[in-house]
Amino acid sequence: MILITNNFVEKCAGLRRNEVTKLNHGDVNLENNTLFIRETKFRKSRLLPIKKSTASALSKYIQAKRDAGNSVSDRDALFLNRIGKRISSKAFSHTFIRLTRLTGIKTVPSATHSRPRLHDLRHALLSGHESAKSLNKA
């Protein structure tokens, strides 16, 4: 389930990690393909359109949670850690680092440092960097 979390960030216009970890089931509207992003960095909220492929992946993820016996009511956390609690921002970042090592990703072309960071992906997606365009097509 952690893999979908990182894939989700890539596909959703570069959400900040705190925006992802704060998502509840009630913030997801699969009928309209939108996410309600609550209290962002500047304490504003926004409605974010998502692609059909992202909505489909979220639908499968939610069904897998339901099948595993997890609650999926509106106030429940969308993304969970291994023990069934809301995933923390720190755990989310550690998972990203672990996945970049497993996949062999060593650098981000737009970065000024040696190892990729989750925030680099956000900036690449929002700036339309060529390396990120392929991530956002599916």
C-alpha cells in the first residue's frame, strides 16, 4: 500500500507530503475525480482535479483497505502505515528514500544536490520539467 502513496504524489500535481498524509477518505470524490486538499501550507484549502487513472488506482486502494478490514469512513485517514495508523510525514519521506534506492534512482535532473528528495519531484512536476512530464502522463 505504501507504493500507491508515492505513486499518488507523482500523479497528483506534486502535492506536498503533509497534504498527502492529511488526506481523509471524505476528501476523495471518485465520482467527480477530485480531491479536497485541506489547510495547505498557507492555511488555504483547494479542490484538486485528478486523472481517471489516479481515481481508478485510489478506488482499488480503498477497496483493498476495506477488504483488509480497515475503516474507510469520511474521517478516517486515507493512507496508513504498517500498523494501521495515519502515515506520518517522516515515514512517508523514509519510504520515498527507500523506493528511490530500490529502483536505482540516484539523482533528479533539476536538483542541486546528490540524492533525490520528495520535494524535488514536486518542483519538477509544477515547473513542467521534462523529467517529470513522463511521470504525469499515466
